[in-house]
Amino acid sequence: MGQWVGNPVRSDEQRELVELLQSLAAGNRQALRPLYDRTSAKLFGICVRLLGDREEAEDVLQTVYLTVWRKAGTFDPARASAITWLAVLTRNRAIDRLRGTRLAAEDIDAAADICDEQPSSLELLEAEEDRVRLKHCLDELDERPRTMIRAAFFDGKTYPQLAEREGVPLPTMKSWIRRGLLRLRGCMER
């Protein structure tokens, strides 16, 4: 890698930031204040530009410096300049905040479009009333139509199966069930 040629003042600033990050990584708490003083304006600008909200930007900037405090040891001057590392860290935290805010808003808005598959309490109550009424009406039927209707509708038997089981012609079975269903409907409508 070649030597970096540029403004010597910039080079000194970069070297100073590297030293501050390394000092912070070594546990020197005093290094955080000068690092903050030298970089916070630029990092705050990144936050404001990405978030569009000053308060959000301040929150993210605080998170950035907490992260820098904990992860200064991960900074590698061979991979990036100190200010680039800080800027990328800041950008990533701001984007994380944007995603979190957007997801929270989308989650709430999306909830209105989600259909709850579970029946409501009122639907459950009505279903129970219908079940009790159906049981009562079935009990009012004669034994044969009641047994055939239960077999056909609750046990899944077909009309031909029931006709064979009872030893009657298919039209007779259909007639029994039809008459039983008409009586059942009349009872349910009362």
C-alpha cells in the first residue's frame, strides 16, 4: 500500500483520531471527550440527513458513541480511516433506526388488514346457541330420520351407503332424509 499523499493537516487529524480510538480501546476513558469534540458535528450531520429529525439524530448519535466506547478495539486503521469507520458506524445506526421506525409503523398499519381467523366472542356465543338449538330440534325428530341425518351430515355417510345399510331403495333414503331436514329446518326457524 502506498503512502497517503494529501493535506498534511488532514493527515495529522486522521492520525490523532486513530490515536484516540486506540487509546479508547485500551480503556482510556479520557479519550472519548476529544474524539467526540472532533467528530460529533460531522456524525450528527449524517444522522440528521438520514433521519430528517433532530431528536432522532441526537438519540442515534448517543448510540453511536456508546458503540464506539464498547467497540473501539475493532477499529483497524489498515482497513479504513478513523472518520470513515465512524461515519459508516453512524450511517448504519441511523439506517437501523429508520428500519425500526418504519417497521413499527408498518406493523401497526398492517394489523388492520390482517383478518383474525378466530371467531369473536359473539360468534362463539351464537354458534353455541345454534348447536344447542340444533340438538334440541334433532331430538324432536323420529328415530329413523334423526339417525339418517346424523349419519349423513355428521359421520359423512353417502345416501347410497345409508340406503344399503338400511336395506331400502336409494329414493326412499333420500325421501326420509329430505322430510327429516324439512322438519329440522322448521324447528330451527321457530
